Amino acid sequence: MKKGLALVVMLMLAAMMLSGCNLIGYDAELDGAQVVAKVNDTEITKAEWLSYRDYMAAYEQQYYQQYFGFSMPLDEETLATYNEPALEQLIESVVVGDKIKELGFDPLPEEDAAAIEETADQMMDMYKMIMRYQNYPTVETVEEEQERLASATPSEATPAEPVATITDAQLDEMIMADLTAMGYTRENMINSETVSKQNELFKEHVYADVAITDDEVKAEFDSRVEGNKTNFDETPSNYAMYLKNGLDAYYVPAGYRGVRNLLIKISDEKETEISTLSSTLTTAQNALTTAQSELEELNAQDTSEYDEETLAAYNEQVAALQEQVVANEQTVTDTQAQIEEITAAAFSEIEEKAAEVLAKAQAGEDFAALLAEYGEDPGMTAEPEMTRGYLVCEGLGIYDQAFQDAAMALANVGDVSAELVKTSFGYHILQYTTDIESGVVEYTEEIKTALHDEMLTSAQEAAYEAAVTEWVSQAEKKTYPKVMK
């Protein structure tokens, strides 16, 4: 009897051991408290690591959505790609934090801490004022009512008895509760500004020995000149593209001229109509191309072995596509006719005015004055284009071809278009304003300063990365990969 009981107990213990993982419940808090890494004397928990990893992934997802228009899936497989980068950044932040303490920036010097508290108080006062007028625009406190009634003149209509029920202190408490719910607290502001100031002081320490000499700046300028010269002499149109994209150019290739553009544009109403019809035309053309392609694929099929039902379905599909082709062809034809009709009307409206202005320009009237009075091209309202004109050279593909051809057809500086130049924008009257001097641009103080600042920033960033990399390599680190599973 006792042997039998002992056997049962042993079997029960064995079963419990084999299924122990099912008997012990998952504790998220305990799991999150596990250490994934230890850096010097600081432990990084699994919860901290996972939180930062998910933040990194969500931030990048938002970035791609905002700038590229597509969402990145945040599934487990995708999140796992952030495991190591997130841990590396957390380790780096611990190392930097320890260095900030070592340098005496944590806690902040009293003067800096006091300035931050003063700033936080000013910010809180501003947020409270905004919140007051946003959430309680009609609320009048007891104290405000008393002050208003006390200063009222006898002729002013005032209530016989006070009606306000909320005191200044109560309203302040309500406003503070609203701000707290949104995360705007004095403590949060102080913490945020403190971290910002600590990082500022830390970077100033790292940057202390970083400098860029005048000789280095000049060497960089010369290097960029040579790079531009090789690029622009080989393909002169690249110079205009550089400027169009907001890039600095330090060399001007030969062959460029300045051309001022006096535009008499079609009406906004007609422009909108044409734009809308153009969109309709594009949609119909795309639908037509798709239907024709699908119909071509169907017609290429061998239907000799289709049974009666399959053949009927096939013929029905062919007929439907043929109808789509015919309908889209008709839409394309009708829309093109509408565009041509409205375009003709649009140019008819402005032709007389454009011809009059052209006659004045060809008669020698001051082109700048005509441009100021009649011109409707916003690109001609700011310098240097207003005086110099647009940059044009042979083979440049950034303008309408009619504009490009007419601009390069002008023979001499000062020449004006022999006839109106027609583009989708309206009628253009062009003037060959100047030849653009080729060669190396002048090495001005402005260029020198801009290059210096750019080079200094790059050198500082490189120094920061190098210093942090070295400190991370020197830190005592231990990671626990199994905990990260």
C-alpha cells in the first residue's frame, strides 16, 4: 500500500517537473525587469530596451510615411531588425551620461540650473495663459468680477449681485490639471531643458579643440572649383541644374546668357479648366492603354479547346473590353477637343494685349518698366532674375522647348523676341539681357564664411562620433543575448 502511494507521488512529481513551464504563469513585469546589458554601473532592462526599440521603429515608419508615402509594417520580423541598433544606442547613451557626470555637467552648475528654472516658470505662465483662453474663454473668477464691479461707472449696467463662483486658485488648479494631462508640467520642462543644456555643454567640451584654418577653407574652395569645372565644362546644363536645386556653384561654364521673360499668362479660370481636363485625359489614356493590353492578351489565347461555357465567358470578357476601349477612345477624343477649344479661347483672350506689349518692347521702350507693368511671371519679381533674367544655354532641358529655342535664337544682347512665344503658360516676350561671365567665381568673405561654417560643423560631428566611439569601446560592457530572445 505504501509502495503504491509512493509510486503515485513520484509519478505526480515527474509530471509536474515535465510540465512546470505550464504551471508557472508569465509575469510581464518580472520579464521586463530582466537585464539585457550592463554598462559600467548601469543596468539596461528588457523593458527599457523594448520600449526604445519600438520607438525607433515607429519613428522610422512615420518618417517613411511622411516623406515617401508608404508605411513600413511593424510586425515582429521588422521590429527584430531594430534589436541590436536599439541596444547599441542605449549603451551609447549610458556612456555619454557617465561622461557628462564625470565632466561635472550632472548636476548642472547652479547658474545654469537657475536659468532653466526661470525659463520653465516663464514657459508655464505662457502655457497657462494659452490654456485659459483656449479652454475657459468665458470664465470670470470671483476676484476678476470683484475688480470689474469695483471699477465700473454708475452708467454701466452691472448685475446687482456677484455671479462668479470660481476663484483664481480654483481656475489655476483646473488649468494646471489640463496642462498636466497634456504632459506640460514644470518638472517635465525642467528635465527637458536640463538634458538639452547638459548635451550642449558636453558637445562644447568635445568641440573645444576642433578648428578650421583659412588655408583649409581655401583648399576646399579650390577643390570644389575643380570639381565644378570638370562637371560643368563637360555638361554645361548641369550648372543651371545645380542652382535650380539650391546647390552652390563655384565655377561658371561658358555659353550662358541671361534672358528676361515678360509673360502675358492665360487666365486662372482657363488654366484651371485645362488642368482639370488634362487630368481627365491622362486617366482616360491610362485606362485605354490597360484595356487594349488586356484585350490583346485575350485575343492571343488559343480558344480551340474551350468548352461551350468557357468560350461564352471568354467572348463576354472580350466584348466588355472592346466596349471599354471604344468608350475610352471616345473620352480621349472628346477631352482633347475640349482642351483644344478652351486653349484657343484662352489665348484669344490675351492675344491683343500680348501683341500691344510686344510692339512696345520692339519699339525700344524700357523692358524693365514693361516687365514691371505687364509681366505676370512670379519668377521675374526677385533678384537676380529680375535684372539678369533666367539662365539659359544650349541643350538646357529645364524650360519649355519653345521658350528655350526662342531664348537661344536671340542674336545680340538687348534683342527682343521678333514674335510672341507661345507655351502652355501664355505668351512670352523675351529679352536677351546679358552674357554670363564664365570662370571661377570670386572668393568672397561670404563664401569663405559659409564654407568655414560647413566644414567646422562636419569636423565637430566627426570629432563627436570619434570621441563617443572611443568612450564606448573603453566602457565596461556586458550584454545578455538570451534575455533579448
